Amino acid sequence: MAGVVVLISSSIRSSLSQPNPDFHLISRLKASLSLALEIYFPFAGRLAKVENLEDTVAFFIDCNDTGARFHHAEAKTVSVSNLLQPDGSVPDFMKQLFPADDFKNCDGVTEPLLVIQVTEMKDGVFVGYCYNHLVADGVSMWGFINTWSKICSSGSSSVHKPLVLKRWFLEGIGYPIHIPVSEAERPPPPSRELSSMVPVTKDRVFHFTKKNISDLKAKANNEVASCDITISSLQAVTAHMWRSIIRHSGLSGEGETHFKVVVDVRRRINPPLEKDCFGNMIYIQSPTVTVEELLDRGLGWAALQISKLVSSQTNEKCHKFAEGWVKNVKNLKTGVGSRMVGDSVLVGSSPRFKVYNNDFGWGKPIAVRAGPGNNINGKLVLFPGTDVGSIDVQTTLWSGVLGNLLADVEFLEHVTTMV
């Protein structure tokens, strides 16, 4: 299970402080969730596993209406100010507000594909969720959240269009895809010795204002002025994060570092799929450079490597990746990223997701956070900031690396920890 994200709202307090017989928070959320699942019906099913003769298995989504899981919790001594720290730090206790953190994708045979937890706090509401990444990606999940919030706010699902389902099949590939049994089983828990060797990770939200972003973009483009490629705002920001993190990761100059980018294939394949087509339609690609190159050649050069990688993801590249993955299925058990090496940065989510448009009927969210399912060292989870044109980057790093980053004047020149 992956992609755990939270919406927080404090404006519901006025509704709760004055009893209103027409407003029942939990029953309203449950009723609207049921209606939303009638539209996004795959989330209400389970994975079905088929065992094959050649020591492989295959999976499909059994849309059997078994249902999603809904948890209601109370934390009346916790306030929004306890969660949203002025310095951008993410308190450790926040993980208790997320559901199903220990689920793996392969658990979807017996466990829900979607789990929701709604926690009523002293002065706000915390809506956390966890979903199975074999079934959906961020585009699909935020589409679901948007639909659910609109139904909850309006009380009706009649105006919402049916789910867009268009399957993409590769020619010459037998379906269903046969997966080695070893890749489809839950991995054993790490040994006590190995667990003790893994450094502790900490989360911090870095806020890039519109001016921060404009300055970084201008700097990156000035450094590659002789090239006919224009660096985007997002590429400039993520390149700044990549260089800054690796600078404090203790890697040798000859060593390699990787910047892992999530690629959405919907509009890249030919013919293209609809932009809101439901499913998991992403894969990961990464430019690989030496640490010395990354640190010595400047922000513009680093952003240029990201830009070239993104623009190279053509229809042919998408097909090539899919064909290769089918022949060598990976990441069903463990997901992506390494907890030990520290040479990679992985970017997830997107500041293009309209996370602050999800009004459940008590006002728009005041903040969004990624949950413990994303706590891989080097993971960057991107969201739009609350002020127009800004970006929030929730960063998970080993505590030592984070400490050094917070003391890096060159890094802090273009970012603020205040959110």
C-alpha cells in the first residue's frame, strides 16, 4: 500500500461548536463515501490471485463490492497547531492518524484496497487515507478524493460522470501477466540487526514561495543559456533539492547518484488515454550522474538532466519500459527506493494536483501532508502551497543529513521552512 496523504481542516470547528441537527460529520462522510465508491467501484473490491502451473501467479481486480474500510477516531487533546509546526517539522505522533501503514500491495487479496481514517481533533478534522498502488496512482486517487468531497458537500452523486476505464494492452504480451511467486509474496520483516543499522529518518516541509521558484528558475536558465531547452519551475526546484541533499549525504565524488522521476503515460502513448483515466499508469525513470558532476556543474546542469529525461519519455520509451517490466516484474513487494544507500532522490506526487479544492462541506483544507507510507530516505513529496504559485516539498531524510541541510546557507537562500 502506498500514497498515504492527509487533508486537514480547522474551519469545521464553528460547525461543531454550535449543534446543528442537519450536520452529522461521520455519518455524512460515510454516506458520501459509499456513493463515491459506486463511481470508483474498483476501490471497493479486492485483488484476486490466480496460481499458475509454472510457479507463477496472476492478479486481477475483483470488483465484488466487498468495500473499503472506514475508521473513526478522536484526538480531542490534539490541535491543528500541534500538527502544523512553524518550522515545517512533522511530529512523530502524526503517523498514528494514518490507517493501514503496514499493508503491502500484495495484501490486497485479503485487505481493503482503500482505507480511510477520519480523526476529530480539538479544533479540526484530519482525513487520512491509504490505497493500493497496484490499483491506482496519484491522479486517480486525487480524482476520487475530489469526487468524494463534492458528494459530501452537495449530498448528491447524480452530476458526476462515470469512471473512465480504458485498458492499454501491449501487442504480443500474454494476459494476464504471469508474476514469479517470489515477487508476489509479502517480504519477511527485516532482522533486528538490520533494523538497528538503518538510520532514523525525519520529515520536514520546505516551502518555496513564488519568488523562491522564480529566482531558482532564472538561475538555472541563465546557467544553460547556450542550450535551446527551457528549464521549468518544477525542474529548477527539484534540481535544487537533489544537489543540496546529495551534498550532505557523505558520498564520494566518483560515486553515482540517481534522481527518480515518476512518469505518467496517459498522454505520452499513442493514441493517448484520457488524462483522468483510472488506474496506475506511472513508471519511474532516473538520470544517473556522478556526485562530482552533480555538485560541480551547477543548478542549471542538474535541472537540464531532469528536463532531458522527462522530454525523452516518448511513446516508444513507454512501450519499451512496459515490455521490459512485464518480462521482469519488480517492486510488487518492496516498492521503490533504498533505505540504506542514500544515493537517490525520489520525487512523488505533484504540485499540479488540486489538493486544496476538496471541500467536504466545512471549508477547504488548510494543509496537506504525506504519511508514514512515504518514509524512504531521499523521498520528496510535492504539493502546491497555500499561496498561489508556491510549492511545498515534504522531505524525508536521515536525521543527520537533514540537520546538515538545515544549516546549509546555499540551500536556505532559496527556500523557507515556514509553512
